[in-house]
Amino acid sequence: MQLYAGLDLHSRNTYIGIMDKEFKRVFGKRVVNKLPLILTTLKPFQDQLKGIVVESTFNWYWLIDGLMDAGYDCLHLANPSAMKQYEGIKHTEVYTSYCTSFGEF
């Protein structure tokens, strides 16, 4: 199965959203910004991930470098100011923004 991940990187945590090519949610979890924890969270999906998008905020360098060192070669940076914003009420989970963002690709 082909899977795609979006990592919404914040200063203290990252929301990891994973979906299939039909945009069906496969996994979603917020984790602390510790590279070993993020890698452990992604590990079960590593062989199926065909693309990982990381929001290109001020603190993305360590995450991209760590993912590349761990063998992830399907990385993409997303410029949040260039993405179409979703409309409506902001949900408590970031999943909705991933659906909107992945729909743009």
C-alpha cells in the first residue's frame, strides 16, 4: 500500500498524519519533538511511505536531516504561505489541514 505522511512541526511537538492515496486516514498522532520518538513512530510505515511533507517553518532543519539520515528519501518541504488555507472552523486536530494540503499535490 502506498502511504503519504504530513508532519506538522511546532516548537515542542509534531503532529504526524499518514494517509493512503485515496486520502483515507491511516494514522494520526501528536508526538514530542524528539527525533528518536518521531523515527519510532514512522518506522512501522517506512517501507510504504512514498512521500513525506514537512512544513517549512523556522525549525525544520533538524527534522529533515534526521529523516534523511534514517533513510527516508521521499521528503518534501511545504511552504505554508503558498498553500490554500482550509475554510471553516479550525478542528482540534491538524488532520483537516493535511487533507487540504495533500489535495493540492
